[in-house]
Amino acid sequence: MRNDTLTTGAKRVIMLKSRLFAFQQNICQRGEQIVTNNFIMRELYQLNNAMRKFFDRSPVKKELDSVSGTHGWVIAYLATHENEDVYQRDLEREFGITRSTTSKMIALMEKNGLVGKEKVACDDRLKKLVLTERSKKLAEKICKDNQKTEKQLTKGFSNEELKMLSEFMRRMKENLQGERKD
């Protein structure tokens, strides 16, 4: 009896999943534009996975195994802004992350010898973020690898298309930053 229940339950789950998949694949045609439910989210998810796999195949990745992806982005950001004072709030804005997440990330990066904090002359309460010698060596490799990846990612796009893509992504981020109204 229990086996029959499991079999029936499994069949029901499969049926519900196939109905959900069929619903998600429901295509509405509007003029010449075809809109699929969750199409943009799926495409962005797949693009994110493709980028992650591309990074994982990078020869630089093997050298940077001790550095997480987010830490790599922070190192690259600090390296490209080395002639400026960069504070925690700058990382919050740049990467769209909360104060607590940024604080924890910086603490872990300090612990791992990737960043340091230095007092600023104008305000004893403020501490700017600086790269350590270790992360300065990594920064060059990270920046070069990011440039290679960006070149591969945007291959075949015109400057106009890249500007449009950038504008579309900026608008999507703005759309999600508003209050959620469910």
C-alpha cells in the first residue's frame, strides 16, 4: 500500500511539474514581439552560469582559488581606484550590497590579508580601504582576466548595442530597487 501511495504521489508531482513547465512555456505573441513567461530571468540566470563556467576555466582561476569571486571584484575595484580614497559605503553603492554584508566581507578580506584599513587625515572615524601587497599582485591578474572575459562576452556587439544593453540592465536594476508590490 505504501509503495502505491509513493508511486501515485510521484506521478502527481511529475504531472504538476509538467503542467508548471507548460505554463511557463506559454508564449504570448504581441505584434512581432514574442514574450515568454520568465524569459528574461531565465536568460540572465543562464548567462550568469555561463560566465561562472567561463571564469572557472580561466588559467588565472587556479592561482586565485583562495579568493572568492566577490573578493576578486572588490580587489579589482580598489585597484582601479587606487588614487582615490575608497570607503565601505563606496563598495555598498558600487556592488549594491547592504552595510552588514559589506562589513562582514571586509572583515573576512582583512583576516585573509587581502585588504587593510588606514585612517584618513580629515576624520579619525573614517578608514579608507587599501590593497595589501598580496592583493596588489593578484589585482593585476584579476584585472587582465576581467578584461579578457569582457572582450569575449561582448564579441560581435557594436558600441551602440553595448550602450543599449547597458541602459537596459541599468533600468532593470532600478525596477528591482523599488518597493515590491505583490
